[in-house]
Amino acid sequence: MSKEFNTIDDFNIEDKTVLVRIDINSPVDPDNGLILDDTRLRLHSETIRELSKKGAKVVILAHQSRPGKNDFTTLDQHAKELSKILNLKVQYTDALFSNSAKEAIANLYPGDILLLENARFFSEESLSRSPEEQSRTILVRELTPYIDLFVNDAFAAAHRSQTSLVGFTINTPSAAGRVMEKELTVIQNALDNVEHPCIFLLGGMKPDDSIDVMGNVLGNGTADKVLTTGIVANIVLWAAGHDINDVNRAFIEARGYADMVEKAKELLDKYGDDRVVYPSDVAIEKDGERVDVGIDEIPNNSIFDIGVNTIREYAKIIREAEMVFANGPAGVFENPDFAMGTEDLINAIASSKAFSVIGGGHIAAATNGAGLADEMDHVSSGGGACISMLAGKPLAAVEALKKSKKMED
Ligand code: 3PG
């Protein structure tokens, strides 16, 4: 695969200005705004260190969260954390392509590292468009004259065709960074050697990605069963006709995921609840405490985790699997009362014989927190990107890197 696109090894980067796109989108404590897990910062620090050591002027582009969310912050803190991890100064500018950003880039010396502002502060960043269209945006037009090479290391965001991920590949020589290279190699290997029973455990807060993937992996025969947790499970429960009650329906609707219910229903009709598996009980918060209830007796309280019976049932299926791909936490694991589903399933995967791939920032954080990362075969930095790849979907940013290499030939 690596021959299809360039890597850092294909360029002499000494004295060159290298724009490197990384993904340091991290869980942030909603109360104090502090980064809760630095896994992604640590991962990308290796690529940054290598570029700096080889004498490049390193300019970093990254994003944190999405507009409208309470962890949609500046990257000031990320720069400080990166500095600590690298033991090198990482400069930060609260600008993206304004004169002050360009001045900061122009003032860099070989080996210097500069982190630009959250790319999603740029209103066009989150629009999904072709690399050609993205190459005409103001962000790309303003920064291109200042850079010699574009390195995309942001595997975790590689499924997005967003400006900073694909726009520079049209007019600037481009390469994959080390994180991107490793993720693509390891996951492709797993894909080429799928063993059955193969289980997908899908949870987290991005049900649009998950439901899409569910259709793909059940349809193309990769997955024997999909075990649902988190908001994905709540949508499937609703689709299966269980009354998840007003507060949980309103939560799904408020996030714009109500149309996922129809899609989940189609999957249930096509594959049955033996393959699209949903919880038999859930944990709700009542009077400040965790209470486990059956799925036909859910009161008007928020669902924060899968229930104890479901954990037992899912753990049994995991124990009998040859391969497990897990994406997204099972509940609000940041709250100790609702961490049980996520922690117990991570434990079940770690102690099973199955080849295991864990994907997604939050579940990767929980795996690291439990000290079980070494027990897994691969802990991917990507959630949506990892799972899209497993579903056989092309990743927009990788396709852009391949096209950039083709254009050179
Ligand atoms: C992720 O955390 O999965 C990546 O950073 C992509 O984030 P997104 O789903 O907000 O595009």
C-alpha cells in the first residue's frame, strides 16, 4: 500500500517548511477544560520530533471538536502539552492564515515547531468537498506559498474530505506521516485476514458513522454480529419498538440523529436482532444513582450505560469471537457510576483470544486508563476513520495522497 502514496522518506526536508496535519482532537473535561487523555498528542509527537530533528520548519494544523460542542476550544493547551511530551518548545499562534500566522511561519528556523489555531475555527473547514474545491479555499490559498511539503499524519480524521485534510494535496508535494503509515498498514493487514466469528462492538456518540458502517460490515460479510452500545444502542432500541422514553428520544433528536432510527430499522429488518444486537437492559441515573432497568421498563431518565445483564451477554459473545473490532465507549465512562459497561467490555476483549482492534479516542483512552492497551492487537487513534476503513470505504485524505503521487508521475 505504501507505494501508492509518498511518505516522509521520499523527501529531503532539511530547511524546508513542512505543514503537518495531525489529529489531536482529545477528550476535554467539561468542568475545567483540561485535556483528559494525551494519547493522540503522544502518538503524533513521534512524527513531529522526526521532522524537527531532520531540520524542517514544522507548522502544525489540527482541530479540536466541532462547532457547537462544549469542548470546541483553542489549541493553546494542546501546544503546552505537546511541548512537555516532546521536551521541545512548541510555539502557538491563535491564528490560522492571517498576517500574524504567516509572519510566525516566515520567522521559523530549521527545527522550530509552530502550532496554528484550531482549523475548525475556519468556517469552511468542516464542509465536505473534493480536494480540487478545497484547494481553492482561502485557507489553502493563503498558506500554500509558505510551505514546501504537506504531510498528512491525521489518520483519525482521514475519512473527512475537509479543507485542511485534502486541500493542500493538489498544489503542494504531499506525503503520509508515520502515524498514518502505521495505521493503514496494520488495519489493512487485519482486513486481509478476517477470521470468524468476527464481532463489531459499536458505541460512542457518532451514530451516523456507526449505523452506516453497520450496514457495510453486515452486508459485505466482514461482521457476523454487531453489538450496539451507547447512543447507537438507544437508536436501535427505538427502531426495534422499545420505549426509550421522552428524555432519551429528545437527546437523539437534539443532536440531529432522529433519521438514523429509520436506517436502524431497515438493518434490523434485513439482518435480524441476532446480528444487529441491542442491550437487554440499560443503566439510568435516578436520584443521582445508577439503576439498571430492563428495556421495556425504561423510565423518563437518561440512559448512561448498558446494563449488567447486557455486559454479561456481550462478554460471552466476545469470548467466543476470533476477531473483535470495538469502536466507541459503551456509556458515559467519565462518570465512575457509568463506566462499568465500557470497562468490563474492554476487559472481556483484553482477556479473550480474539484478534482485537480498538478504535476511537474515547475508548482508546479508557483502554489506556485501564492499563490494557498492551493486551490489544492494535489500538487505533481513529474512530470513524478506523471503522470506515474496516468497512472497506475509501478514506478521503488517503485517496488525496494517492492522487497527489499519481499527479507527480
Ligand atoms: C475523531 O475524533 O474521530 C476525529 O478527530 C474526527 O472528528 P470528527 O468526527 O469531529 O470529524
